[in-house]
Amino acid sequence: MDNSPTALFDSYEQDFRQIIDSIRLKLDGEGKDERGGTAICAEQRRAALRRVEMELDEADEMISQMEIEIQGIPQSIKPQYQNRLKTAKGDLVRFKKLSKDVHSQVSRAELLSSGRVGTPTSDEPYGPTSDRTRLLAGTATLDDGTRRLQESQRIALETEDQGAEILMNLRTQREQIENSRDTLRTADTAIDRASGTLKKMIRRMYQQRVVTAAIIVVLVLVIAIILWEKVFR
């Protein structure tokens, strides 16, 4: 098992590229069908687009994992991995836009090919059953869906930025805790040294007291002997 700091990033990037290749094939197939290639039924088109949406979500998840893993990559090689992450994000945004465009094309094509449900009368040339009315209604629905999708993408990007900021804050806090731990260890070592020095000073102080007392006793004995000799001789 590869334990290098970039192993997981490389693995997630490889999965991301496989997903993007799958999305590209599906969207290219839809584009050819829309330009008049081999016709497929509307249900198959919708199913293909649903698979594309699911794969886009998976690709988005891979990007999130890559953002997490890049935090632990050494600074010496981090810039090149940041560029790779930026390229991957750009590819994801591009294919999300392409998916939205293809979805709009398919929806419009289905509206145009659905045929007339009713025949407008002379009093109601553009009645509710006309192709024009249905097309306008479908376009309005499509625009509303597009706005909702853009809003969802905006919220997702904001959430992604907040998550990256939280990860950076957590990393900073961890470094601060580790620095505090090192400072405490240094302080403990200094305290131990000071305690040893203090014990040595106390021991020397007692030794000096004993020596001083011994000197005093000797002096007293000497004086006593001198006085005794002078008195009794």
C-alpha cells in the first residue's frame, strides 16, 4: 500500500478523471442525437441525463476529497497539486454547464416533437392547446428550473468554500496546539533543571553550615585550652 502523502489525492484524481470521461461520452452522444444522428426515445435520453447528474455529484464529491487531501501535502510540491485541483474544478464547472445546455436542448426537442394536442379555432389562434402556448410554457418551466439549478450551484460553492475555510482553521488550531505542547515540554525541562540546581544549592548550604559549626567548636576548644593553661599554670 502506498503511504506517500499524495497517494490519496492521486487516487481521487484518477477516479474524477474516469467519471469525467464517462460524462463526456454521454453528453457527446446526446449532442449527436440532437444534431440529427441516431434517434433514441425520450425516456432513454432522460435516463442518460439522470446518470450524468449522478456522475456529476460523484465528481463533486471527488473534488471535495481532493481538497481535504491537499491540506496534508508538503509545501515543496503543493503548488503543482493546487494547479491540478484548479484544473479539475474548471472541468467540473464546464461539464455542469454542458449538461445543463444538453438538458435544455432535449427538453425543447421533446416539446417540439410532441405534436399538436388540439387544433386552435379561428377565435383562438393561439389557444392553450397550440404548439406555441406549450412551447412558451415549457420554456418558462425550463427557465425556472435553470434558475433553481444556478441557485443550488451557488449554495454548493458557498458551502464548499466554508468547508475549506473550516479545514484551514482546524489545521491552524492543530499547529497551535502542537506548538503549545512543545512549549510546555520545554518549560517542564527548564523546571526540572532549576529544581536540580536548587537542591544542589540547599545541599551546599547545609554543608557550609556544618563546616562553620565545626570551625566554631574548634575555636571554642582552642580558646578554652589556652585559658585553662594560663589559669592553672
